[in-house]
Amino acid sequence: MGKTRKRGPLGRLTGQPPQPVVLSGKEADAELRRLAKARDRAQRQGGPHPWRWRWQVVPLAWPVLIGATLAARAAGADWVSAGAVAAVPCGVAALLVRHRDAYTRAHVQASAAWAWLWAMLSAGLGLGPWSVVGLAGWAVPYGYWLAHYAWRPPGPEAKPDQTVEQTFAELCETQKWHASLGPAAPIPGGQQWPIRCRGTKTHIDQICKRPEALAAAFDAAVDEAYAEPARNGVKSMGTFTRLRQGTLSGVRPWDGATIDPATGLAVVGRFPDGQPVRCQVYRPGVGGGARHDLIAGVDGSGKTGALNLGLCISAVSGLVAPVILDPQMGQALPAWRDHVPYAKGPDECTAYLEGLFDGMQAQSAWLADKVWTNPVTGRTIRGMDFFDPVLCGLPLVEVTVDEAPLLLADKPTAKLVLKLAKLGRKVGVRLRLALQVPSIAEFGNVSEIRSILAGGNVFCYRTADSVTSGMVRLSADPGLLAREFRDGSPTVGLGYAIGPDNRPSVPMRTDFERDVHGVAERAARDGLIRPLPSLIAEGLAARLNRPSAEVLAERAEAQAQDVLGVLGARTMTIRELLAEAGCKPSDVAHLVREGKLARDGETVRVP
């Protein structure tokens, strides 16, 4: 027995290879009509074809019907005949929508009954004040009708008939996530759902690392639909937020708020749900100290705006003594040049770092002998192993470095920055480094600098790669941030933050101050910008006033000690020594001439 041959559309045969099929005349006509309808349907779906507006104009038939009834009455027909004629199209309209959805059926049938009643009254009584009621009874439902049938461009992933829970379940199936949403809770501008993961197969970080998948599933931007871990650290739980529209596209100006002395926190921006983005400038109280900042992002992503905002907040606080180091010869942050200590060029920046380190050492010795009273226990103690600008009576020294890789390319300078980063917390020195890519190479191959800075506050704006998130341990990929918002405005200041709010997977946007020059001038005029502490100021002045020859000789000696420390008792090639010590060939040649290194061909050793 052969396989059963079943005829399908267009004569396709299932169960065997396709065979030509001859259609009869009626079958051919029916098939042509079906193809024509399919073609017209495809054309209508490609854009706002006039035929797509057919449902929007349906309610306009009712005023036309009233006008026709009045015209018939004016032509001499009695009101009963006119009303009977009006009942025919009303009944036909009600029958034609009997197979439509419940909304369309109820609307058209109710409108037909209302229009027939309106027609009867118009035919019997004519137009009068009561007609306003009839017009309102038509116009108000028509507005809801238009909103319901408004034309919307089709989206490739649009699922208007699906609930949020269904869409999330479909996404989980696609991504192989074992998770589900709990009951929704309203928030300003949207809703939030708890996420519950099956911990043996999925953890919340797997979901948070795919912000683009979540946003695409809900036809939204990454700041409109996003997931974040639970605040209590449980990795099987999280929160999904869906906002009705993007809230970060508008630039929010800085409101003038500064550092809270009780917490050491400053508000620097906002999250999509309106919650503040905070920066831990310092941790107050016993055991506290300064916190560093690491700011990363491509050109035009918002680094300079973030640096200026931080300087504005610090300048008006009355708690901070700012210092700016600009390896770009004074082109960065020009609003502050006349109001705070400002270094230009790599050499001057290095001299400032050396002076700050000398002064920091002196201040550390002073704090070690300081007698103070513990506000909690009331005990008088000698020596402070922490820093609080209120308890110490000293300002926090804040060192801002724009385009830091230009400075860190010099290995001795990079090691000096490392010392400041390591020791600054207890002495009250806070570093703020800005760079485009937070790679080890950009830190002068001194990886400890990045590790220490990342332990403070991290602000990562849009990047040009997908590896930056791993460099600073971000849950989301800043390389996926768009260049523009939906309204076409640039996404300057949009990024991710690692700080006291513990929301590294949620996009945020920093605030912006347009008149930085005005803030700097007012802060200086009102005496809010604190000068450097006396010991640090003395160390800086002593270093800057030293003769150039003496400074160069000391730096050369420090470089020589670094090279000898790297070499130790080993024998290395010159190329290996240059790479590991970060020095120049002239430094090695100088050490050979001084007799501190013995050279044998391409290898060197300590004699």
C-alpha cells in the first residue's frame, strides 16, 4: 500500500515529493483571490496604508446617519419612516461585528443603539439643546475608540497581548534561565517584580549580565527594563523593574547639595527609579577614612562632567582641600586653575605627588601622636589610626587626576601614586583618577592601583569594548550603552556605579553643573575651599622649591634602586629588565657606567 496523499494549500502533497497539480477553474479563481488578499495584507502591514484606518472611521458613520435621517425628514418623510430606515444600518453594523473581540462588539452595538435613538429623536423633534447630549454620547466613546485602534508601527519583538510575566517566562526559556516573577508592586513611573531563581541551575547575576536581552524582550531601553540582585546578597533572588518610559534622558542639574558630615556621602546622580546615586567621599567615625574614585569611559561619555561635579560638591562642603593634576599641560578642568593648587604637565604633576607624599608622611606622624577623646566611649586616647575631618580638625585632601595614564606611564610616578592610594585612607588623602580604559597597562602595569581604587567608588560610563566590565567587576556591560536616548539626545553621564548603594547592574546618570566657573568663584569668594593642611602644604612647598638638579638626581637614584631591586641576584637580558622595571635604556647604561651593574653582551647582573 502506498502512502496516503493529502492535499494541502496550493496543491502541496504531504508524504511524498511535491507533484504538479492541475486546478479547476473555480479552484484557480479561489486561489488567485486568496493570493491577492495575502498580497494586500502584506502591503498594509508594511506601513500606515489608508486601509489600516478603516476601524478609526467606523464611528463617523453615526453622525452621517443622523444627517441622512434629518435630510429624509426635510424631504417630507414622516418621523416613523425615517426612524425605521435608520434602524437598518444600525442593525447591519451590529451583525457585522458579532465575530469580533468583546471590546469591538460592545462598542459598536452600544453606539448603534445610541445612534438609532438619536436619529428617532432628531426626526421627531428636530435639532435642539438636547442634541449636545447626543453629540457627547458619540464623541466621548469615539475618543476611547481612537486610542484603542491607534496605528502603531509593528515591532519585531512586540507582544502586546502578553503579560510581563509571560514575556519574562518566554525569555527565561530562550536564555535557559530557571527563574520566575512574583507579584508586581507599583513604583513611581512603573512596576517592580521580585525574581525568584532556582539556585541549583540559575543565579541572579546570570540575568543581570544580560541587560540587552531583558530590554529587547520588553521593547525597551536598558534604563527602562532591568534586573538587579537582592540587596541582602542572596544570589537566588532579585528584582525586575519595568518603567513606562525612560527617566534618564533629561539632564538633571546639580541642586547644590554637598557632603553630609554625618555619613560622608554625597548625591551625584540618580537611578531610573528616581533613587539617588551616592558617592562615599569618606567614612566618618572611628575606623573610617578617605575613599578613592575610579572614573572610566570613552571621550564624550561624561568623565569631565563627573570630575567637575565632584569638585563642585567638594568645594562648597567646607571639608575638602582640592588639588588638581593635569598631565595635559593645563587644558583639563580650567575653571579651577585660579582657586586650588593646580599642576600642569607630567613633570610638575610628579613634583606635586612627591610633595604630597612627603607632607602626608609628616601628617601621619602627627596623627600618630595626637591626643583625642573617643566620642563613643569617652576615653582619652593617644594616636589616631583613622581619619575623620570633623574629629581630626583637618580638611580631606582630594587629588583629582584627569587622563591619568599620561602620568602613570612613568613607572616611578605610578609607584608613587600606589603609595598615596595605599596610605591615604588613614591620613586623609583621597584620589580621583579618570581614564578611558581601566586596563592594567593604563595603570603603568601597576595592578595594585586599580585594585585599591576599585575598592572605593567606581563610575563607569559608555565604553568602546565589552571587557571593561570585567576590569572593574561590573555586573553589566557598559559597552552596550547607547550613544543616544530615544529622543535623540546624547547619553552623556549615563553609566554604572559601584558604591554604597550596591546597585552595579542598574544604569544611572550623574547630575550636571553648567556654570562650573561660577561655582568655583563663589566657593573661593566665600572661603569654602579649604587650604591644604599645614604639614602637607609645607611638604609640597619644600619639594616644589628644591633645585631642579637635586630633584633630578634624587629621581635618578630612586629609579636606580628600583632597577636593582627588580634584578636582585638574577641575571637578565636588557630587554627583560626594561620590561619588568619599566625603565629606559639610558637608565641601564647609567648604572653600568656607575659600576652598579655588570653587562655581558645583552645580559646584565649585579656585580
